[in-house]
Amino acid sequence: MQPDMYTVASNPVIADGENAPLTILFAGESQTKPLHRLGPKVYDFYLMHIVLEGKGIFVCDGTRHELRAGHTFLIEPEQLISYESDSDEPWRYRWVAFTGTHSASLVADAGFKSEQQIVFTSDKRRAAILFRRIYETFRSGGIAADLEALGYLHLLFAEYKAALHALSGSSIRTAKADGDHLLQQVIHYLSTQYAHPVSIEQMAESLGYNRAYLSRLFKQRTGVSPINFLLTLRIDKARQMLRERSELTIEQISASVGLQDALYFSKQFRRLHGQSPTAYREAMRSIRGQEN
């Protein structure tokens, strides 16, 4: 059996943790004694443990959970809990405590819920390393220690988001669900990249799909090809800019929506809306003048 060990490091950067978006308070590691017990008690912050070795019991809201190496358990603020190490194989764990106005949304986005506060990962190495990195960052100190530690915390929750996603069974998807998810990915990609040169081939590669399959599925679901969807999206963004950015020239607006050829832009604008960009802008000015 390993000797008793307890080590902790607090955030060296003092902040208003309660009102800040997200603040890590401290992190540490412990090799507990047999039957070492904490609680019943409540905390006023989030506290997350990963079990590295051994076994123990975690009791939350009256429910008893037997945990072992690979388990992570999350304690929420004001939640009555207790946890105790095994008599024969006392556990060794690492922990991190955090608080802030964005804590609840971070926890929820990762997939932790009131009924899902425990997750098991067969390969705990990466998560364990991230717990350790937070601790080491605080031990090293420095003016940016708080931001560096927050980076590790976000990576940690990304690990758990993937693990909880797999546990939920949502990874077993139907063909329709797969198609819906891909459609959302394509729309998101085009909606965020429209101002840049967009290649459907590059988009398909980045999403991990064959271009022909992606284009066929997109047209089946929307009635238009990705190229036509992108063009319509660009022209719609241009219409908004023509209404709201009177200081910009037609060429500048064309470039701002990802169309470097202003003549092509004007031609497509007229095709879709029956008038030139300049005529559309003047019409909008006239309408506003009448309203005023």
C-alpha cells in the first residue's frame, strides 16, 4: 500500500471568483488512508475528482456509488455528499475546485447532469494529466497562471464531453440522425466562412466526407446545392450591408461577403432580386426617407 500523501495548490491570482465568469480555486492530489471519510457536508463551489488507483464510496443525494480507478465524480455547490476510501484498497485521486457565473453552463455543456455526475473512462491518462497540469500551473505561479489553468480546465471538460456523449448512446446514430447532423455542420461551416474563399472540396475534406456524397445529401435535404446555398447566403448578407453600411462601396461590400469580382456580384444580385445592388440601396434609402 502506498504511503499517505496530500498536496494542494491554490490559484495564485486573486480574483472575485463569485462574480467572475469562471475561476479555478485550487487543485490537488491525495493518497488516502483506509476508510478516510469526508462528509456528509456541502461545498459552495464545484469540486471534481478523478480516481487514479484504489476504490471508494461516493454518496450523493442519498444514493451510494461504488467507484474505482477511472471514475470521475462531480460535486455541485450546496449538494449534500460524502465520500470514503476503501478499507483494503484506499483510493488515490486528484481534484480541482472551481466557481463562477459560467460554471454551471460549462458543466452542462460537457454533459454532466444531476442524474449524471459520475463518468467512467477506461483510459484515464489524458484526464489525469490535465488535472495534474492545473496543479502544476498553480505551483509554478506567475501572473498568467489563472488563464493557463483555465485552458487546461476547458480541455478537461472536452474530454468528459466526449466520454459522456459516448455513454449516452447518442454515438449510435440512425442514418437520418447522421444526415441531420451533417446538414447542420455544412450550414454552420458555410454560415461562418462565407466571407472567405470557400471551396466545397475543402469543406468536404474538413468534415471528413466525400464531396459528391455531401453535395447530394445537402440537396436532398434543402432542395439546393451547397454552392447555391452559399451564393444565396452571400447575397443576403450583402443586402443587409447595403441597407446598413451606406459608407461602403459596392466593391467593398462584394469583397466583404467573399465575392472578389464586383461585376459577378452585381450580376448574381440582379438575377436573384431583379435589380442591381445600387438600385436596391437607393430603393431602401427612399423607403426610409418616406418613413421619416
